[in-house]
Amino acid sequence: MTTSAFATTAATAGEKKEYWRWEESAWVDETMNWRDAKFITAGIDVGSVSSQAVVVCDGKLFGYSSMRTGSNSPDSARNAIKAVIEKCGMTLDNIHFVVGTGYGRVNVPFAHKAITEIACHARGANFMGGSAIRTILDMGGQDCKAIHCDEKGKVTNFLMNDKCAAGTGRGMEVIADLMQIPIAELGPRSFDVDEEPAAVSSVCVVFAKSEALGLLKAGWSKNKVVAAYCQAMAERVVALLERIGVEKEFFITGGIAKNPGVVRRIERILKLEAVKTKYDSQIAGALGAALFGYTLVQKQGVPAKAAAS
């Protein structure tokens, strides 16, 4: 699926370059006319690092955005939905039902309902990867979740690691800044090494950062250090998956799913290839929320109170 850049921050003269800063994006399906839809629903996933908005027309994906989460959850939610609806002439008044999810789900001011991100990621993965999906790894900004679901995308079991930033988007941002490598380049560059190194010994981002600096001083290349850190992240999340058990089919959601340096190493350890999708893996939670909204509005009808900004 093609995405168009919505915004990006470039370093200017005298400004410190922010290597961690990933490109924000927004997309709408220009082959669809949202005005023809009976029900339009939206999901807003306000995470610790990024916020996504997804708009669904009669159960079909119409548009989405992926934006940086700011210091204020309500503003981050508004910013995310604004990025989508401004591309197609839609307003909040045109949306019949909004579901909030993620870290800031209770702070989406125009949401009619809040649903946990675990349920939403399972529902979104079911849509994106198909009804055969049984195990989901959600690698978010500040936590990781291993989820089991049934053929309808209903959660049957889950485990979560939120004690450490290792294996998360925030951890990768720290390494990007430390290595002074744009975050989108970390994964590909981790394979540009003469020999695959062992994982860094520490799973804690703070100590891994110190260890990485030590390895650079010892003569390691930046690429080799990144490879060692990607391997450590992979081992960390596989340990979580093994606690719950990995069933076929296996699907990865979240921002780290876009990092081949981590994903391919996870697949190598598990000896299992993750199911690929044409969709942006980062929108799974918001997509699941929008789909829950569609189910609810079909059953309950349009809420008496329209969404408010």
C-alpha cells in the first residue's frame, strides 16, 4: 500500500539532528467515495511514542495516519484524525462512531468508547493477516505484548512486558541517536557486517547504551553494534513469546515490525516466518478499534450524541 509523507523534520544549520525521528504519514484510498458509506467509524490509537488514526467505511479501510505522540494525549488524538480527514474533505461530524485505544485511550475527547489495545491489536491483525492468525507480537513504543487469538480475532491469552524499554520502539530510538544513524536505516545496516555478532549482554536500554559505547571504543563498527543490539531485542521478545507459546500463523504489529534487523532475527530464532501484509503494521491497534466501532454501530445504531472535537 502506498503512503505519502505527511510531515518530516529536517535538521537545519546549527540544529542537532534527531536521528530517532521517523517520518509521519497519512493516506486515504482515493478509489473510494466515503460519502457513499452507510457507516463511517474511526479508531484512534494513542500510544506512548506514536498515535494512529484509522477511518473505516462500512467495514473497509478508507484511510489512516501515523503521527508522533506529543505531551498531550487529547491533542495527539486530534492531530492524528485531522491528518486523515483533511485529505478527503471529511469532518468529525461525518464519523458515526469513534473508539479510542492505546496508552491514552481514555483521553480521546471525541471517542464514544474506549477499548484495550490488546483486543484492538488482535482484531486488527485478524483483518490484516487473515483469520488463520493465532499468535501476535505487538512491539510498541514502550512495551511488548504476546497475544493469542481465535479465528475471529478475539483474544484468548496474552502476556506483556512493560518493565523495560528493551525490545521496544523507544529502545530503538535511543540506539539510533547514539549511533547517529537515521532510525529507518538501522535494520538494513545491521546486516552490513562481515560476521553476525552475539547480542549485547544487557537487555536494559540504559546499560545497553553504555555497552554500545564501549564496543565502539573497542573498534566495533556502528553496523556491528546495531546488529548486536537488534539481536538482543530479538532474543528479548522471543523469550516473551516462548512463555506464551507461538502458534501458526504468526503476525507482528507495531513500529518495530518495520525494522527488518529485528524481525528477521526473530524469525531466525523461532525458525518461523511471520505472515506478511500489504498494510502498515503500525495501524493494527487503530484499525481494530475502528472495526470494533463498526460492529457496535451496526448493533446499536448511530449514537445520539455526535462526536465532538
